[in-house]
Amino acid sequence: MPSVKRPKSARTIIWEEMLPTPLGPLWLSFSERGLRAVNFDAPGEAKGPVWPVGHLNADLTTRLRHWRQEVGTTFMAYFAGRPEKFAHLTLDLRGTPFQLLVWEALRRVPFGCVTTYQEIARALGLPRGARAVGSALRANPLPIIIPCHRVVASDGSLGGYSGGLQHKRELLALERQATGQSPLPWHGPVIEA
């Protein structure tokens, strides 16, 4: 069987570690360019810390440790109810041009607010693009940082979320409480239709 060669432009994850949070573990994956992915812990996964292997130069090792500290501190502030925008983090964000456009629009949705797939599509000049927006959000490698939990369906229902609907509800509740808004309803729409 022939070996599969990776393209030279593909970057590998060189540091992965678990960050404990009030929602449970988040897995942070870093490349040599910054934070590449945030994943919610999935039951049965055997992930564990993957420290830099091989002989990394001292500069890269220092940057990795700095990024890890910066991300951890920012997430802890977020979970304490402070509206972090995550703009200062060093990210290695990858996606199609359309995904990047959607993710950038989503980063402008304020802490404690919600929007809909349709509203994002309209803001991008695509009045019929709600499904395409949903597809871009499903590919989001950085949940919470790119706040796809702030996007709900047009009828006010939660829609989907890569970390599970319970985590989406908990993130929205945390943000609403921090901004002095009324609690989320346990069932039914998050916003008035």
C-alpha cells in the first residue's frame, strides 16, 4: 500500500492539553502558529496531554507556553462572567474564505447577546444563506472564542452546537447572568420569535 504524503503546507498539532472549566474539560490544540482548535471532552475519548515532542527550538517552546497561559487565563476570566473578546489570543484559524467571513461576523456578536443564522446571512449580503451559515458554524474549530453558541434558529430555538445543546444553554445562561439579563427558559425559545 503506498504511503500517504501530507502537503507541505499542512501543520501538525504540536501541543495539546486539557483545560478544566465549569462545563467540564476543554481540549486546547496548538500548532506552531497559535491556538488551532478547542474541543469539548467527549465521553470515552482517551485524549491526554501531548507535550512538544522532538527538539523544538527554545523560541517555539516559549511561545507555546505563553499561548497556553494566555488562553487559560482568558477562558477563566470568561467563565467568571467577564466579557472577554478573545481578540488578543494568537490563533491559527483555518477555513474556507466563506467560513472565515462567517466566523469574523460572528466574533462581532456581543457577549450576552444572541443572533440568528438568518441575521448573519443577511449581514453578509446573503438573504437566503442561513443554511450555508449553519454549515460554516458546524466547522468552527474554536467554539466559545468564535461564539457559535450565540446563534439560535429564527424561531428562537437553540438550533445545534458542536459541544452539545446543554453546553450551549449553559454558555448562554452564563453570559445572560453576567450581563444582568433574565435567566434562560428551561424549554422553548431562547428569544421571542
